[in-house]
Amino acid sequence: MRAVSPLALLLCLAACATPIPPLPPGADPDARPERTPDIYYEPSPREVVQGMLSLAQVTDRDMVFDLGSGDGRIPIAAARDFGARGVGIELDPRLVAVARANAEREGVAARVRFEEGDIFKADLSGATVVTLFLQPGINRRLMPKLRAELPPGARIISHYHAMRGWEPAKKIRVSGRPIFLWVVPPR
């Protein structure tokens, strides 16, 4: 097997990236993230979002944090369809603007907030559910943070990628895509 150069990998990732949705009026089209993102924008399909939130058994008592929240669809669905509150953490300020506009349009802006920030620096202590659609290496880097900051019993849901070394409590498929559930163990 031939090794792939880092440049070839970056070009492939750029070609695979989903374009950022149209910015809402007043958003700065020239705004850029404070650092190069670890992953490109690829939204989870709506049926997968529903599957993720259902697998986590989200209720109106939950605070759902979505790390790498993109256009905000997961916190918005958690608020709209499950009565939860939500927080999206997103590095790209353009996507934060899109997510905020989407929350307004869906009528859940009072129940969700979107923060421009680095998922590795975000305070997760208020979360009862954390959702991820990242990459295996990023999930692995997040594992110690998730275990340290989330309370016992908090649920972690990942679309498509597992966390090597941490056996999921459950795995399902929605539209052929794997979704993993972990529950933070007692300390």
C-alpha cells in the first residue's frame, strides 16, 4: 500500500467538504476560525440526528452539547423535537452565524446557544449528553476530557466513528450509518 502525502490528504478533504450554507444577513463573510479546523464541515443527515438523539434518550431534562456543531442541526433538533436545551461549540464563526439564524427560524433560539470556540478548550461540565461527528483521532483526543468533565451517567453519542479503547454501551445503524453510545461511568 502506498503512503498518502499530507498535501494529497488535505486536497481530498477540501474536495469532500460540504460548502458552508448561505450566511444570514449581517454575518461577516470574511470571518475565519482562530485556527485551522481539525475537520471539514459535513452535516449529519436529519434521520441520523434523530437516531442519535433517540439513542441518547434525550428528554426535556437534558443539556445537549454538540462538539463541532456546524449549522446547529443537532442542538436545534434536541430543543425542537425532545424539549431539551442545547449548546453548540463551533470553531468557524460563519457556521456559528448560520446556526444562530437556523435556531431563530426554528423557534428554539431561547433554548439553544451557539458558541464560537475550540472543542478542546470548551467547558463541558453542564452537559448531560454530548454529540460528536468528528474523526477517530479527534474522538480519541477528547476521551480524557469527556471522562473528566462529564458527570457519571452522561451520555456520549458519536455518528460514524467509535472511540478506540472505550467499548460503546450500544451501537445502532440509521440509514446504514453507525451510531455509538457511551455512558460515563461512576468515578
